[in-house]
Amino acid sequence: MKKLLVLVAILAILLVATIAPAGAAGDDTLMVLFKGNGVPAGFANKIAALGGEVTFSHEIGFAVVKGVSSLDVKKISKVSDVIPNFQFDMAPVPFTDAVAVEALPASPDDPTLAGRFAWQWNMRAIDAPEAWAEGYLGSPDVTVAILDTGIGYTHADLAGLVDLSRSKSFVPDDDVYVEYYFPGANLIADIGYHGTHVAATVASNGIAAAGVTSKTTLMGVKVCSVALGYCPGDAIFSGILYAVDQGADVVNMSLGGAYFKKDYPGEQALTHKIFNYARSKGVTIVVSAGNEALDLDHTPNLYSDFCDNPAVVCVSATGPTDSVDFYFGPWVDVDAPASYTNFGRSAISVAAPGGDWWTDEYNVDHGAAVWAACSTFSLVIPDCQTGTYVVGLAGTSMAAPHVSGLAALLVDQYGANPGVIKTKLQQGAEDLGLNGTDPFYGKGRINVFDTVVP
């Protein structure tokens, strides 16, 4: 069994510093929210005359502008707000390392035999195998958009599931890496691992590790940059609108952040407008709660993107408190709130497995990771290019796609109705913690079988 311990933060810095091809650029971006709907006629021409460029615009009255000042934008058009671009956390692993393992057996004597399902405590915790046995595998007619670092779409677990014709990158800083190291690849190729792991948790062919579904269509929308180490706000908001207009039924956002309301007063209005547009088009948005162990009920001056928005399904994380064996278990209390998860009755909709682990003084791992595909385009974990690897991660980023996979099953049953989907997710959840709405679990930890099987 081949295992790698990867110092993620260090390698992310080295990626930029040592192998950056020419073309990586800085950021002088503004997000513009206009009064009413629509972008005023001639706006792009006026920006061009000032030496700038409109890189994205949308009918809801939103545009992304580069190369001009906020004052210039306000002078040439009636705007509601001009918002400086800002960074969102990818909400990755709340630990110092990731574990990548070659997923397929080296010989018939390998005790894991068919992949790594024995390690997937998370799928058993939510009764996914029982739903699979009843034929609930997902439908290719339902699309989940993965707003993340991209997707390693050539991995055996993802081959044929990703609709490349509707997939798109909004982070040119990563595009130059893809074009340089993987000529001819679709620009959503994931040069990290985060988005691939998230995507394969939603839907997987199950060759190396199972996903919640196996037939759901995936759309890659690259909005998080491995090269930059964060998710630019303009990429996220443009990516949401793009995914909605391209027919996504569910949008998974394993990303987010929090900021003081006074610092970005227009961002809340922008978020509400975009999420309301998504909801009006029948799109369910699932977001991760975040990994800062914050009580979101008691941070009055802090605005949490995106769990403070009522239009979303906000997901907290559960994970074992210990294990006899890190890989094979048995695991202790798999439904415990993860040590890092954000929480709060007003914010959390449901909980899902996110994993939780630590390493003792003897270098022995305890708890459990969530295992899923590692990107075949990864520059952060290069060995993942050479075989069928899975990577073990933990975080609310890992919890959210469990819910998105279940939401995809519900869309197949009930149609694209975000209100109905959220209600069904909560009604089918196991009521853990305090009766009713719990700060850590919301309405409960999701249960796939109880939610979709009559």
C-alpha cells in the first residue's frame, strides 16, 4: 500500500514560487451591483474607454470589472454598490497533512481487494448502501455543479460523469498551469485535489471509492485557485450565475468565509440577489459551514458567507472521536460533532460526515478521514497523476457533498424545487443532540435511506 503524507500549506506556496509559468497575474477586480436588473447599455464600452475591461456581466444587474477605479465606475453608471474583490477560504483540511493512497490492490493478496470501501465509514453512517440496494443510484438527468478547484475528470471514479461541455474555469491564474503542464486538457482540470475529492463524494463510479450516487451528472465550475491559495469573490459569484444558467439542479460550495459587515456593506446585498436568482430558477445551493469552531449564533458583527443566507442548505461536520484502526476501524462515535466545525441553530441546516483525526506522540493516526478520488492532474500531490489514488481529508468541505449527493436524489424524485429539497433533507435526517434544532446538527445528520426510500 503506497501512502504519502503531504504538507498541503507548504506545497501550495512552493507551487507558486517554483514552477509558475509565465502569465500569472495580480488582481485589480471590482464587483458591480447595479440598481434594478440588467447592465446599462454601453457600460462595457465606457469601461473600455477608461482602459478597463468587463470580464463578466449578468442580467440580474451584476458585472465584474478590471482595470478601473471604484470612483470611475460610479461616475459612468448608476450603481447600487461597487465592491472590491475579496478572498474566500477554500475551507480545506483543518489539519497539517492530507493522506494520499494508491487505491487499487497491487495483488490478489491485498486485503482491501476491490478499492477502499472498507475505509468508508462515512457512507455507512448515512445508510447510503441500503439506499443503493434499493436502486437509488442517481440520474444522469440531474446535474450537480461543483464550485471548487476543478475536477480530475480522468480519474477512474469520475470518468464519464463530468459534463465537460458545460464545465468552465473562472480562475485564469490556474489556467496557465493547466495549459503548461497538461496541454489539451479541459481548463477545469484540478491541479490540487480539493474539488476532485468533493466531486467524487457526490458521484463516483465506485472503482476506488464510492460516492453518495453513481449516475448523477457533474459540472465542474472552477472558482478556487490552487496557485493563489484562495477563491476570488468575482469567480465565485460569476460561477454561481453560470452554473444556474447552464442548468445545474444543485450547486455544491465547499468554500466560504466570514467578514465584518462594516468592511463589505454591499456584499450581503449581492449575495442575496444572486442566491435569490438561483432559487427562482429551481437551484438548491449547498454550502459548508466552515472549520473555525465558531458559534455562528454569537458573532453579531460577523457575516458568514454563505450560511447566514436563508436560501442555502448549510452543512456542519461529524466525525469519529477515535478508532481502533485509522483505516479499518471500528470507529468510536461516528456521529460526534467534528472538533473544528462551525455551529449555531440559526445557521446549520443539517450535518453530514466530514471526518476528524489527530496524530499521537507515537505518530499513530486516530479518528477517521473521508476518502475519495485524488486528481489525476494534481501538481500538489504529483503521485496522483500516476495511478488510481484516493486522498483522505477532513472538514466541512467533505460534509457538504454528502448532502449535495442526497439532494440530487431528491431532485430526481420531487423535481427542482429548493424549498421542497431542503425540507426533505431535514425531515429525513436523524435527530441527534438536542430535540428539534440542535446547534451542531441543525435538524439532524442526514440519512440517505430514510430520506429517499418510501
